[in-house]
Amino acid sequence: MEIRDALDALLQALYSGVLSGSVYGLMAIGLTLIWGSLRMLNLAHGALYIAGAYIAYGVLSALGWPVLVTFALAVGGAAVIGLAIQLVLINPILDNPGRDSASLIATLAASIVVQSAILLLFGGQTKELPPLLEGGFKVGTTLISYQGLVVIGAAVVCLLLMTIFLRVSRRGLAIRAISQNMDAARLMGIPIAPTFVVVMVISAGLAGLAGVLLGSILFFTPSGGFTPMLMAMVVTIFGGLGSVPGTIWAAYIIGLMESFLAVFVGPSWALPGIFLFMIVMLVLRPNGLFGLGEVRRL
Amino acid sequence: MIARAEARPWAETNWLGVGIVSAVMLLLPWGLTLVDGGNYFTHLIITFFVWGIVAQCWNLIMGVSGIYSFGQLALFQVGAFTTGVLSFSVGLSPWVSIWAAPVGAVLAALVIGLPTLRLRGIYVVLLTLAFHELLRNWVTTGPQWISAGGYGLARVPKLGFEHVLGPQYEKVFYYYTGLVFFALATYAIWRILNSPIGLAFTALRDSEDYAISRGVDPFRFKLFLFAFSAFFTGLAGGFSAHYNGSASTSLFDFGVMINLLVMIVLGGWGTFAGPIFGTAVLTFLTELLRAFDLYRILALGVAMAVIAVAAPEGLAPLCTRAFRSLFGVFFEAEYSPAPGPVEPDANADATPRDG
């Protein structure tokens, strides 16, 4: 019996670890793209995530369209917010000397505006989204929902598409070129500002997708984007800033680590454990797991 | 070494001005007691003192030295809960325990600072945010003598001013205590900004490589400044806990952090007068706009965005300049605390000599 219990716990930890790892991956890939190319920490990322969930909720409760259409609209909506942030806030300060702090303030301001707008529109109560697929099945004591599998599948597909996009398409190659050496890329005639816009839209869309997908599994509130963003930052840093394969690996490692800590040590140990791990890691390997230094990124 | 008067502004103090300001500040609470018993306005000014100290300290970290730390509010809470636990749960006199607040905050700052301050900006953001979250978690779910069931310590002993001249004058003495702390912090920060340490940070900001090659060790300076600002932040936290009679976990809310950040950004990021100006504007504006409280945070966000894009140096320098250009004839050129790009000569002065 004891072996059974241990196996059940193991399965539970694996399932929820892969699930949260998928969502962290979607969140972190956007952060890492922005960091890699714009050299900027996007503090509005958590707000975009929660905006995706709330747009879906709003469309669904007001218009009652099919869930799949709603979800697509939410991803598009988050991308549009990202586009607005880029055009209104980031592009004007791109060439300022104090760009680091200005972009930090600007993205934080954007996240405040988005979050308080959501709070005004929807109120502070917890909300939830319906799943794409109802039901699930049991393995041992672990309940595996179809929605969970949808989330994992969607995340894996998106991450693969992202990798292919960055390696094959012209835009993807432009993003990689800029992230390797912005000045050289500019001299080769790669349009910098339009590429930044593409990066921002993609990353905002992915954040919105993560919000929609997780919104049908967990409850959410207007400030609910903060913890996922913090975890995405952990993942981004753990994977080596700006490295896409590293980020994907790191997302699953961190997700699994979180759920194993929660199952085997105790739920209240998951976050502190991960942060302690981060501190130790940063002291030992400051460039992250797949830290590529300044030479090769993405 | 530095003989220019503008590098040592305290050498030519305008004693008349200092005297007038001190007299006004000392008499103000008594004047306010004549109006409506003075409770409300005095309370506002005491709030201004508390957040003014914290905003100045955070600006020292964020704006002046470019450490993107989001742990300042957590350090404030370390101060509040240190003295709260010592006076409420342990039973020390609040006049003794309040001095444990800055000490606790400095120790906490060293614990965060030692691993993080060697790292680049984004790491500092993450680790300080993590510290804030962990502390909030720990304080809310921690043992009874800290969390008192999740809301924080609801009955921190007050400083006992109601026994001096009676309860109606209690706030006057809190005002004086707050004024002393505020004046101490402001003076100390002013001296730091105009010291070799302040110049070292100007040098690091303008040309990091050159400053390092001239012997400025960024880690040591950053750690010192981090601990220094934690001292006054913790003191403000301790004072606020005793003044409000509680150490509340609701002060961990991000709304509070955003409010503080807007004070700094609005007033002028990295300037001396900016955070003071910003705190004053925000403290009194918040009270005026109580009726529109729902839209307040939205408005703060918009204001922050506008300033980040349109006026990155903040309102205080803008106002000063507008004032000068309007009434400039009446003033001689004065020393401006916002330093421009530093020439190599000035850099050499900023470099601390060994020995």
C-alpha cells in the first residue's frame, strides 16, 4: 500500500508539474524574447496574462460566443494591448539615455493601468473560465482533466512553433540577429523598431494565451498576474536570459520542482524553496542553466 | 581636496532660511490645533513624514544608485514588525524597541544585499520581489506572536504621548517625533548625496567602466547605500507602527508599493528634492480625491506612464525651472542638486583615495 501511495503522490506531482511548467513556458518565452532583443524587463507581462483571462471572461459572459472563438479573441486582445504598450510607451523612449529605468517605469505603469482598468470593469471577486473540454479521468488517485491535457498540448505546440519561427522565418531570423548584436543588425538593414513591435505582439499574445488556458483551471483576480510573472522571471533567469531552448527546459524543471516540493515537502515550501534555489544558483552559475553569455542568444 | 563651495553646500548654510523653516515647522502643529483641533491635518503631515522618509530612501537606491530593488517596503515592514513584536509580544518599552526597528531593517538589508547586489538589474528585481513575497507570506501565515491570525499586530503599544498634555495634544508630540526623524533622514541623505559616496554614484552612472578603473568598487558602495537607506526605512516603519498602534500586513499590498514608486517618479527620479515633493503632492492629493478612490490607482498609473515617456526627470526639476524662469531675476544662480554629466575632472575628485 505504501508503494501505491508513493506512486500516486509521484504521479500527482508529475502531472501538476508538467501542467504548470507548460504555462510558465508560455509566459517565460515572451519575457525572454523581450529581454533578448529589447534588453528590457517587461513588468507588464503579468498584466497581459491576466488581461487575456478577463477578456475571455468578458466576451463569454456578455456575448456568449463559443469558447474556442472567445479564447482566440482573448489572445488577440492581449496582443493588441501589447502593441499599444509598445507603440505608446516603449518606442518613444527607445533611444533615451536612461532607457533602463524609463522602460522599467513605463512597463510597470502599463501594468498598473491594465490591472486597475480590469478592477474597475470586473470588480475584485474571483472569476473562472469554462474549460475547452469537460471531464477527465483518474489514474490512481490523480484526477487528470482533459483541460489539463489541452493546456499541456497547446503549450508544447506553441513552444515548438516559436522555435521553428525563430529558426526559419525572416522575422524570426531578424529577431535573433538583433538579439545577438543590435548595432550590426541595424547596419545590415534590419528594421529595428518594427521587429520590436513583432516581438512585443508575439510575447503579449503568448501571455494572453497562458492566462486563458490557466484561467479555466484556476480562479483568478485582477492582481492574479503577479505570481505567474514572478515564476516566469525565475524561469527566464534559470534558463539563461535570452536563451529560448534554455527557457523551455527551465520552465518544466521549475514547474516540476515546484510541484515536487509542494507534494513531498509541503505546499508552503514550494515558493520559498524555489527562491532559495534561485539564490544559490545565481551565486554558482550567474548565467543560468543554459547561459550563453553574450555570444549566442535565442 | 574639494574646495569648491558648491561641492560642500553645508559650508554656506543660509541660517536665516533654516531658522524660518524650523520656526514654522515647530509652531505649525500648535497653529493646526487651533483649526479643527488639528487632528486631521497633523495626521496628514505625520503620514507625509513617514512616507517621505521611505520615498527618499527608496529613491537613493532606485534613482541615485540604479539598484532596481523592490524590497524597500519589505524593509519598512521589517522595522514595523520588529518593534511591534518586541513591544507587544515581548513587552519591551516602545521607546527601547523602536531602536530595534532600524537595526532589524539593516540586518535584513545585509541579508538581501550580500547575494543580490553583485548581480545585474533583472536579478535584483526578481530577488527583491521574491523577498517581499516571502516576507509577506511568512508574516501572514507565521506564528501567532507575529501574524496574530494573518492581519498583523493590531495592538502595538503607542509611545505614551497622551499622558503628556492630555489626549487632545497627543498628535502634536507624534508630529515632533516624526519631524525629528524626517529631518534627520533628509539631512543625512543630503550629506550623502553631496559626499564622495554620492559623487561615486554619479561617476558609476555616467561611465561605469571609467569609475571602476579609477577604484570605485560598485558592490561596496551599493551595499553601504542599501544598508544606510534600510536604517531610515526601518526607523520610519517602527515609528509608523507605534503611531498607528498597529503593524498591519495590508501594508505589503502592491498598491502601497506603487504609491511610493509614483511619489518618486512624479517628483523626480534620482534627484534630492523629487521624492519629498512627490510625497507631499501624493499625500495631500490622495486626501483631496478620496471620493474618486476607485480611479486613483488608474490615474496614478497614467501619470507614471506620462512622466516616463514625456518628462523622465520628474515634476520637481520642471517646477524649479519654471519657477526660475518666471522669477529668475530675483535669484542669483544657485547650486542645483541635480548633477549633469560629470567631466573626467570631477570624476577624479569622486574617486576615494586609498589610505
